[in-house]
Amino acid sequence: MGTDAPRSRGHRRVRRVLIALGIVVSLVVVTAGLGVWTVTRSFPTLAGTIDIPGLTDTVTVTRDDAGIPQITAKTAADLFLAEGYVHAQDRFWEMDFRRHITSGRLSELFGESQVGTDTFVRTLGWRAVAEQEVALLDPVNLGYYQAYADGVNAYLSTHHGADLSLEYAVLGLQNPGYEVEPWTPADSVAWLKAMAWDLRSNLDDEIDRALLSTTLTPTEVSQLHPNFPSDQHPTITGSQAITKPSPGALAARPNVDSTDIPAADHSATPGTESNAPGSSSGSGSGSGSVDSYARALTELRSHLGSVPELLGPAGGEIGSNSWVVAGALTDTGKPLLANDPHLGPALPAVWYQVGLRCQSITVDCPFDVAGYSFSGLPGVIIGHNERIAWGFTNLGPDVADLYIEKITGDSYELDGVLRPLLLRDEKISVAGGDDVKLEIRSTEHGPLLSGFEGTAYPQIASDFPEAAGLPPTPTAEAGADPTGTDPTSTEPTTYELSLQWTALTPGHTASAIFALNQATDWTSFRAAAALFEVPAQNLTYADVDGNIGYQAPGLIPIRASGDGTLPVPGYTSQYGWTGYIPFDALPSTFNPPSGYIVTANNAATDQTYPYLLTADWDLGYRANQITARLQELIAAKTPLTAELMSEIQGDNYSAIAAALVPALQQVRLTGDATEAQKLLDGWDYQMDADSAAAAYFNVIWRTLVHDIFTGKIDAGAALTGGDRAFSVITSLLAEPNSPWWSNAAYGTVGQNSMLRRVMTDAAVEAADLMGSNPTDWQWGSIHTLELTNQSFGKSGIAPLEWLFNRGPYELAGSSAVVNAVGWDATSGYQVDWVPSMRQVVSLENFDDSSWINLTGASGHAFHPNYTDQAPLWRDHETRPWLFTPAAINGNAANTLTLEPAS
């Protein structure tokens, strides 16, 4: 999963609603006057006996010293009812906050500042689709969701306000009338829409390409969006090619073939302003039309950023690692499976560790599963049961397209015929303000993404399609039926953008979770995967019989024409979706001859695959390094162990450093920069927290990414410094006179001039950040993570942030390395996405498995389990993941008994 940026506008808006002096004064009372009782009153009961309405028999909840619950019940309904109760014990504020986001109801919590965000989410219709998916559930799966909701509501019936969580005490200061509503199955299912949104593949790339196309040539756009280098980096089901024989060959420069990326036009003198990338406008006439188009796309991108990031910054940098190795390569003779999804850091963590066990496995109670769940959603998302284990990474197919629609009044055009827009009315309730009424408009493709916050998109001139090089508007055939709409209307015709996205079609992912949890072999695993439609994921698989496998599930559209990389005309069916790739045709492999399968958001297939999955894969640096490490160990005949798998998860090797440092070492510097340059001599290209060389290199890298592209591309389209920037700049190393190296704003002409300036400026910045002595610099001192409460953690009020946030933590790792502790080079060195959890599963003995979460089990500030796992996670340590009842009971710190209410 990602699944890959600065904080969203949604976070900034929440901050603005909490700056009143009265709140600060009240907080002093809460924290100092009421003291420990206010903070601890919401801590859950972990031992003893509690009577729960709805239970049919006794349920036990055993927790270890990390507060991780293992739930045992006699019926499936009791099992999921207890999971709902336990989730609410530890994480209800998180659950409540999430459901307000997914239903477009943040304004009910925080007032009018959230109306824009709510409007956009309502327009997308997450909640409406979730309700339709609940209606599609069969009685058994619906029963699981209802039992879970009953468990949540049982907890809500005896806890209110600050008894639920400290956040409600803070909320009550600004919104005293807020009352918690009962939980429903749709509240759970809507979370799947948020998952899909944050892992929405290349929608941001599509907008980026479209904006770049208004000022750059097609060749220049291609340089900034390179193709996956399948001849150099491994694909999941095809080539296992890598760019270096082993991670020990650290001095080797990757074999980058510059012909993979179209070169810039060198017809004019390199470095001249007229020839610099970005100096020419897009092809065609009608610049006013193109300018309006660019403004519309820029506004849409702004609205995309307004939605709070629940899993992390959307786009190419969200990634994950997962790989599986066969027993023939391991020390136990059984497979090992490793997984660490890279998502945005949050407090509490995105994941919630849990075990769910039926006391006796029967047809009616088939669950014996443990792993990582989402609070608010029943079941286990990633983990293992008594027979199989699985991992997730984001497949990232292109499942969302933007269409340019021709709108006339309340009608839209398709193949020359006017059709009525689909209209839906919504009402947003606003805390402390008046209700806001909305009219949501949609075409057959999807909702029109325009007119938010009272500001409509600028009208795109009628000559836009031809000006942008798109086909002219088709005309209706003689005698065409106008479907009841008056084609002679005198209302003006405008162009607007609509979104077609697979997650807006009701599907079956809500059932897939339970099917996955009870799968017992490859056949039943694939049957469960077939239900996992949105978001499409790479699923790795291993079983106790020694099998390993990989399956890509998901609804992935087949287009009549086009490749989904740019917005296309919606007024012609020439660009419509004609269906979805059949499940049996999706990428899959079972027991490959290599004995291992690596998925790290790299291309799933090679170029022989007959369907289009996406043009925007992660470019494979992590997959390349994982594959290299495995191949090196296999070649040395070293048995693969769980400890080695965990060690690989922490690999800090940087491919871009290995490629760029030799060029940096050849630059002649003067003054203090020469001492900084010496740090690169003999460096092993490891992004270790205590590395001075890593610190200097990353300051160089950020400066280089900035100076190459500033003034040449729109600031919102800037490369964040991850895999795409790696590929682009690495290719330019072979073109020292490329116009990209020259920037009149900084007085650079050619590669050497650019590198000299960047290294000099980076040495000055590094000294400002870390002191004048380069040998004292440390990457971790500037590469820090603050664990931030999603709702109140960015309030701007120091006492409030002190209550809920923790850190900073100094970290190793970087973007596009295996230990993907990523950062956004456009905003600083702080950590923006992380391995959100780590697991290594041993199929020989599940009790020999290991796991770690980013923060802890509890969502209650100051609870012992609020951030107790964070130091272990920082130091790349893990906890034993016990699974058998004997091991769990022998390690129990608390046992809670849930009894049916009389």
C-alpha cells in the first residue's frame, strides 16, 4: 500500500479553528487544574469482567505489555463485536474523526473552516458509495459489520465526552454541543474509500503532465516523467534484472542508458534563456484557452490537497516493500514473508495490531488470524492465519481519469448529443454556523470537480480542444435523439473537469477482508483477492505447505483509446472505459523458479503484458536493492533467516548517491566547501542517522533538485526528490550540456557550473543547520520525525501540541531507499512518509515471527502504550509476534473477560 509531500490544506484549516485565546486559557485549566484525572479518565479497562449487551457467550481479551489485544470468542459475531469494543476502547476519537472525514462532515466538528474540504469529499461521494456497498453485502458479511458496530456502540453506551478520549475535552471548549452518534456499518466501509483515495495512483501525475504540457515540449515532459527502466530494474512477475551485481559493489555507478529518457532539444545554444526548458509554450494556438485550462488544473490540484491525508501524502512517493522467499532458501525449510507499507506518519499510528481467534474453528466461526487492522474496520488487513500469510504493497494502476466535459446549462455533451447532468443535493451542517446546501453535478464519467467555495473554474474558451491538440468535437449523426434536452439552448457552453474513478463504483472489497482472513490455500487466497477491487494492491503470499505466490487484484479499466496520462475529451466516447481487465489476466505468479518474489511498487509486468496497467510505476530503486541483497545471499549459499529479512528492511543504501557522488567528487571547490566535499571520500552511500556524508549529500540533493527546476516548471509540479527525481537527474549526468543544467536565475551554465554552485551553497546551509565543523554533521539531526496527532497536532497552540504530539525522533533512511523514511525536498528534511509498520512472518513457526508498529496500540495521550513502540521502530528493532494460545497466555500482562449482559 501504500502504497508516496507537504501537509495538506485540511491540516492548516484545522489549525486556524483552534487559535482563540479562550482555548489556550481553558487548556491551562484542563492540563493543570484538572490534572491527571482529566488525562487518564479515558484509559480503557484492561482486566476484570465487563458485561456487554449483544454478546452470546464469554469472550476473553488478552493483552501483552504493549497493550496488543488477542481476542478469543466462540462465535464469529461475538468475535467481531469484541473487536469493535476493543477498537473503541483504544482508538474511538481516531474512528470518529475518520468517519467525519470520509462522510464530508468535518464542519460538524470544527466549523465553517472545513466547508471546502467537506464539499469536495461530498462531491466525490465516498459515503454514498459506502452505503451502496453495505447494501451489496451478503447476510454473513453484513452480520460481521453489524456485530462490529454493536461492539463499538456498547462502548459508547457507557462512555461519553472526555471518558472516550482527551480530544473530546478539547473539542468541547469550542464545540460544546457536539454529541457522538452511534456507529454503523457504513462508517466502517467508508474507510475503504479513504484508503483508495490516498492510494489513488497517478491522478496527481496526470494533472502534473497536463500542467507541464502547457509550457514544455512533449520531449521535456517525457524527461520529467520517465518510463520504468525494465532493462535495469526488476519487474515483479518478469525480469529480475538489476543494475549492480550486489550491494557490496558500492562504488559502482548504475548503468543508466540515457536513451531511455528522450533528450532535450539541443538545437539552440545550451543554457540560453530561449532554449531553457520551460521557456517555450505548449503546442498549438489559443494561449488564452491553455492558460484557462492551466488555472482549472491548478485549482483542482489545490482541492485534492485540501482532503486530509489519512494514509499519507498521495502520489508516487507512497510506497511499500514486501517480499517472500521459498523454504528452499531459508534456514527452516519453510517460507518467510516480509512487509513494511510506507504511509504518512500519524499519531496514533494508522495500524492497530490485533489477534482474532475462534475458540474452535468451524464453518460458522472460521477465524484464527492476527496482524494489522484499521481502527473502525473489522477483521485484519495484513497478517497471517493458521495456514497462510500475506503482505500488501500498492500496485498503483491507473484507475482514475480526468475528462474535459462540455457543459451547457444542466446538460453535458456526449457524441454530439446533449444529456441531462446527474444532480444530487447535499447539506453540510456547520458547528456554530448556518447549514450549507450543495448541488453535486455529474456526467456518466463521474462528478464535476468545479465551483468549490464559491469560486467556479475559469471558463475554458471554446477553441480549447483544438488549441491543445485534441480532436475536434464530434457532431451528432442525423436524426440523433437529444434525450429530452433542447439542443438549441442559448446558454453558453463551458468546459469543466470530471473524474472517473473505480472507487466510485460500488464493489466487493468490504467482503474481501473476511475472505482473506479465512483463506487456507492459494486457491482460496486468490478467490479472496478477486473481491479486493479498490484499492488495487500487490498481494504476496506464503503458506505452511511451502508455497509462495503473488497476485495483483483490482478493478483496472480498459480504455477505448489513450493511456490515461493526460485529461481527455469527455464529450466523445472515443476515450471512454470499455470494461476492466479480467481477474485471471491480472499479473500473478506461483512458486517461481527463482524462489523469491519482490514487490516494491515496481512494475508488475514487462512490456509483453497485453494490457495497460499504468505509465507511472515507482521506478524500482527499492526493488532493485532488495533483489540485489537476496541474490547476494543466495549466491553465497547463506540460508535466509527472519533476522536477515528484518535487516534488509532497514537497508539504507542510496542508488542516487552512488550515481551522483563520483560527479560531485570531480568538481573543484574553494573555501569551506572543500572540507565538506571530503566527507564524500570513501563514503559507502548509506543513509545512516549518524552519517556526516549522508547529511551533506542530502543538503546537496535538495539544493540540486531546487536549482535545476526552479523557474522552469510550476512550483506545484516540482519534483519531491524521490524516485522520479533520481531517474531524471541520473539521466542528465550523461548529458553535461543539457539545458536543464543551466538556470539563468542562478547564473549556472552546464553541469559543472550547476554542481559547483549547489555544493557550495549546500555547505553553507549545512553549516547553518548543523555547525561549522563538517565532521560533526549528522543526517538524523535534520532528518527528524514528529509524531503528530491528525486532528489537533498542528493547531499552532504549544500547550495543545504538547498534549498530543511526540518527538522529534532522529532517523536514518531516505526517499527511494529500502528503509523508506522519506522526505519532501520541496519543503525541508523532515520526515513525511515512513515504514508504517514492519512484519516478518515465519511459516515454520508463527511464534518466531516479529512485528512492530510506528507508535503504539493506544490512541490516548499519556497512556503507557501511546508511543511505546516508537523508540523500537526508530532503532529498527521489533517485538516477538506470538500466535499460539500457549505462547500468548504465557506472555499475558492483562486479561479482560467480556460477558453477555443479563
